[in-house]
Amino acid sequence: MKKIVAFFVLLMGVLCVYSQISLNRTDFFEVGNEIPQIKYYSNSEVGVPFSTLFGEELIFDDLDWTNFTIDTLRFFNPQETDPENVFAEANCSQITEDGFVLHYSITESSIVLVGVQAQQPMTGDIMNMLMEQNVEVYSFPIALNDNNDANAISAFKEHISVYESILPPDYYGYLTALFDSVKFEIKLSFISEFDEFGSMEMKGLNNLQGTFDYLREKRTDVTYVNVYLRNKFSGSYTPVGDVVGDQLPVELPMIDSAFTYSYWTKGHNYPLVELIMTNDFQNVKQANYRHAENEEEIGNSELFSSVKHSVFPNPVTEMAVIKFDNLAGGNVYIFSQTGKLIEQLSFEGNSTTINTASFAVGMYFYQLIDRNGQIIGKGKFIKQ
């Protein structure tokens, strides 16, 4: 009898192993992929409990959160943003929600981060920042309990004259007497574990629908940005905040953390669901679902009657322009990530300008309202 019981325990273990999915190179992104997403943002700073939203059966349905956008995540040829071929090893790139351009080297065995393009915290100019050593983000194949803990550092150096136009003359003279160059440094940390597998259902008006086997990635990303001054006599570097203090136009260092559950499935190139969590992975602050429509159809989504429009530049530092097609006047409402109304603007004609100079760094949402009071468009922009 004991042998029979042991046999069935072993059999169930084998069946469990074979019911799990594994992820291969073809299940991940590559150049040319365009991933339509609908992104919901919680009005609560603390998010909404995971169990309240999805339950034990893991059903991803339309959310009734008032702040949302429809967007397309693009993976493109690195030369679109790197015409000088600084990131020569890269063969695929993407732009993050924070405005960073990530350059990858993708092979059949791995996805490696080669470098980052980012805006200078002071001037807004683009920095091309190669990693001091390439960082393996994913290694194939991937199965349950696989994990990765990686760190990357990249630096960009310029002459101290980059400060001349943004600091008071007295401060600039003081700096040049002691320091000769500026170093911008980005430190990236990736902690990833594929911690769960199972079956999930996607339903609702706007989502890709069906039942899918998934492998969940639990991931923590930390980005640390700081600026240093090089002493012309000793050659040592000092954080610029320790020298200049409140004369800086931004607060340094800049530290950003993201805690994410990503639900990977076979053959879809990118997670069908991404949940941006609180740091204890209990509450959901943002939910990104795979949109059911093609990119060409997104403007016809039944979520709202959309007027074609564009926002530029995005990310923005001081002034953003919203330009409309076939609209001559209305209102723009601007909200913070927590749903607080920041500004209301009325406009005539087919464009309006938003002065963001006083806005805190972060993501903002806007609604376009026509003269009849109807919502005719929504979107987001990033203030840097």
C-alpha cells in the first residue's frame, strides 16, 4: 500500500512539473514589436489590495478607475535614438515611462542591457551612458523559481562649464576655482524571481480575452541618479548637492523604486498583465493590461470618444504643447497621479500650451473636454 501511495505522490509531482510553462527567447520582445496597452492608475496613494481586485481565481477584468491611458509600447532599432552608434552592441531599444531609453543586446540565450540614454538632471541634454559592464537581464530558458540579482553602473562626464548658464555667477566662479568637471552617474539594480505559475483569465470590453497559462515575475527595480564634481587638485569626486546645496534646480540624489508583478505567457512577447505594486507587494497602484485592439484602432476605443491629438515634448521640462485635429476650443484638465486636479486651462483654436515649470517631477494625466462638456480625449505626460 505504501508503494502505491508513493507512486501516486511521485506521479502528481511529475504532472505538476510538466504543467508549468517555461519561457524561451521567442516569448520575449524584439525589434518591431508594438504592444498596445491600457494602463489604469489608482486614485489612492496606497493602492488597492490585490485580493480585492482579482480574487483567488485571478481574473483580470476592466477596472473602474477614473485615471487611465491607452498607449503602445514600442521596441525599435537603436539607431532611431543613437545615430552615432554609441551603443554598437545593441540590437533592440525601448523607452520607459520615465523617459529613459534602454538599449539591449538580444541573443538566443539572453537579453543584456548595454546602456541607457537619459536627460541630464540640470540641462535636459541627452546623455549616452554605456554600462561599465553589460548586465544580463534575462537568461533563457526561464522556469519557475529562476531568479536574477544584477547591478549596473554608468557614468557620463562633462566639463564644468555645463553649469554656467544655470547657476548664479558667484556660485559658478566658486565652483570653477575648485572643480574642473562634472560626472553624472546612474546606478541600476534588478532583483527578479519567477515565483508563481498558474492559469489566469482576461476578460472585459477592452482587454485581450482568453484563458492563459502564466509564469509570474516578481521584480524590484531601483534607479539611483547623482551628480559629482571633480576636485581639480586632488582628483576626488564630491556630490554636487554637498557643494551647491539649494542652488540646484532639482533635488539630488534622485532615487526611484518600482515593484512589479509581470504575468508572462507563451508567444506574446511581453507580459499580458503588469501590476505596479507597493513595496510590500500587497497593494496595486497601477495595472497595465494588453489591449485587445490594434494600434490603428486604439483611437476608436469605446472607453471614450477620442479626438486625435499629440503632446510634445514628452517628457517635458518647462512648456508642453497639446495639438488637436478637428477641434476648435475647449478645456484641458490636468491631474496628479493621485487624481488631484492641478490645473484647468481653456483654449481657442487647435492647440494649447501648458506651463509645467512649477510642476513637481513625475507623471501627470489630462482630460480634453469639448464645449459641450464631453470628455473627448485623455492622456499623460512626464515632467522632468
